[in-house]
Amino acid sequence: MLNRVRSKERDVILDSITEGVFTVDSNWRITSFNRAAEEITGIPRAKVLGQKCSDILRADVCETKCALRETMGTGKPIISKAVHIVDARGERHAIAISTAVLKDKSGKVIGGVETFRDMSLVEQLRKEISHSYSFEDILSRNHQMQNLFAVLSNIAESNTTVLIVGESGTGKELFARAIHNISSRKDKPFIAVNCGALPDTLLESELFGYKAGAFTDAKKDKPGRFALAEGGTIFLDEIGDISTALQVRLLRVLQEKVYEPLGSVSSVKADVRIITATNKDLDKLVEADKFREDLYYRINVVKLAIPPLRDRKEDIPLLIDHFIGRFNHLHNKNINGVTDQVLATLLEHDYRGNVRELENIIEHCFVLCQGEIIERKHLPASFQTTADTGYPDIKKAVTLEEMERIFITHALRQNNGNRTAAAKQLGIHKSTLFRKLKSLNIEL
């Protein structure tokens, strides 16, 4: 009688909790299942009591890395592990689970308890936010990048040449692909060529192809990249590295829409859109007579300047989340995110390698991280003793207030202390910025 009363009291307590809760005995049979668990799984309590938890939840970790089994084996609780379950309707749900052991009065383990909360809404919001700040495969919430997103459709509709400028690792090829993918040429090939990776003689035959007998080893005709890109788009990366002789041949393609394969006596018509990119200052190369001025004007009809990552640090949390999702899939891991300390450290970094460098850092962390959260110790060695860069002391202070101070200070620096321009960049009213400057004690 007393046990039944205690059981009812326990059920009342469990049913008042908003998170799903269930307990199992040492044979993995469910001994309790609260109301929230019924709502999340869509399975009534009467059907689950006495059943094995793996048969009810059908989670993606049940057979391989069961969190409750791990906890009952080690005695160590697991907090907020992200998994997926299949509900009564056969639909997949994202949940976050936490586990602990159950012991009797003598300290003997008699079972386990697992709590879980529905993360479907969080996952949906994350996708919506990601979609709001994405264009094709490019992610950014930065106002300069958003301005570029706004004009890409118009650029894609035209057939004009485009010059994309930006430091290495900023994603120039992603922009070129985005233009191609939303253009009328999207069903035709997109061919990318790194002009800086090949010597001049090889690059010429690579671009325009050659005829059999054009040189000693030319046993048969070989089509060049322009031929392979026919009807589509050719992307010439590091255009500033090509020789002046090759610049003349490329100029003819742009002016007359024809080219001649090596060893050919006749011209070939080229129906190809040309997009070029460089990390060099072509204006200075023109002044130094290292780049033809007429070619420069031909390729510089529309110019897209991609800002470096250090000038759009508000994108770092978004990119971190994106890379974690990608590497989870590639490495078959289940990492949920980074600690506040890691985020603060990554926000402080200057990224000479830009987005590519951030991607490499996250991949490095994936190799070392065996848990669900990337910690400071998983970062590359260069981050373990970070020198002062002039930012607030964010190595220890990693509160939301500090994050605000980082973004505001960064925006003010970018705009040379102009508070109106900084507020516009941050997407807030200038009066809001003034209040935050005062509350956060930021001195100009």
C-alpha cells in the first residue's frame, strides 16, 4: 500500500516536469514514463511500461553509443547529448538527452534515468536562420555580404564578365559558382581553372587545348577548358598571375569570342561566360606594366569585392555552426558546438587565411575532440597562448555582455569611431548603440 502511494506521488512529480523523463531497471525495462515523454514520443505510458527503451525510442544511438548504457557502465552522467528518435508516427525528432544512474540505499546501481527535451523547434529555427543568411553555399549576416547577395541575381541574368576580388580563403569561387547556378547557363558546365597553379606554357594548352602534332607528345587532339565550358561558365582564378603573352590571347577571346587551339590553323567560336578572380591589386599591376590595361577593363565590367573574415566577425558563430554540421556528417561524430571560451577565442583571431582558415581550425578540433563539445584544449597549439590583440580580455570573460562588447568595439574600429556608421553595420538604431556604449563602459 505504501509503495503504491509513493509510486503515485513520484508520477505526480514527474508529470509536472516539462522535459520527458523515463527510468529503466537493470534489464533495460522501462519502469516509469512521464506525461512529457508521452507527448514528445506520441506513445502512451501504458504501452511502454515493461518494454525495452530501445524498442520505444528507436534513437540513432541505441545500438551503437547508448548514452544510458554508457552512464550505467561508468557511473558518469551525460548532459545534453543531441540525438534523434522516431516517434509513434514514424517521424524523426531531434532531442537532447541527459542521463544518470539510479542507486538503492546501499549504493548499488539498480537502473538509470534519462531526461530529454524536444529540439525540433530549435533545429527548425536554426535552419531558418541559416537560410536567412545564406545565398547558395555562401553564409553571412554581414551587411557588406548581404549587399553582394542583393545584386548577384541581377549579375547572373546578364552575360557580362565579372571580376571577384578578395584575399585568399574568402570564398571567391563560391561566388562564381553562385552566379553560374542562378544564371541561364546553370544546366551547362562550370569549369574552374587556377591560373597561378600552372606554368605559362601548360596553362595555354590547358585553356585552349591543342591539336595532334602540335608538339612532340601531342598524339591526339585535346579539348581545352574553354571547349569543356562551352555554353556554361569558366572561372579563371588568380588572373593576376598570367603572363602578358597569355593576356593577349585571353583578350582576343573576350573581344572576338574566338580562340585557336595550339597547332590549329582555324579559330573556334567560344560561347562561354568568363568570371575572373584575384587576390592581387590589379590597379598596381597595370601601373607597373605587369597587367594589360585593355584586358583589365574587359574583365572589370562588374566588380565584386569580398570582405575578409576579420571585417565580418559576426559571421563566425554562423560559420562555426555550419562547419560543425558538415564535419559531423563527414566524420560520423555528434559534436554539438563549442564552449563560450572557444567562441571568444575564435572571435578574437584575425584570420589571415579567412574562412578557409576557420574551416581548418574546426576540422583540427574534430580530430582531437572525443566528446560533444569542442573545448579550448582542442584548438591548434597557436591558440593555447594567444597574445593580446587589443580586444577586451575575452579569454576569461565570455558572457553575453562581453560578446556584445567585442562586436561593438569591432564595428567602431571598422568605421573609425563613427557611431552612426557602426550602428548601421550592427543593424541597430544609433540611440541603442549610445546606450550600450554607456552600459558596457566602452570608451571611444
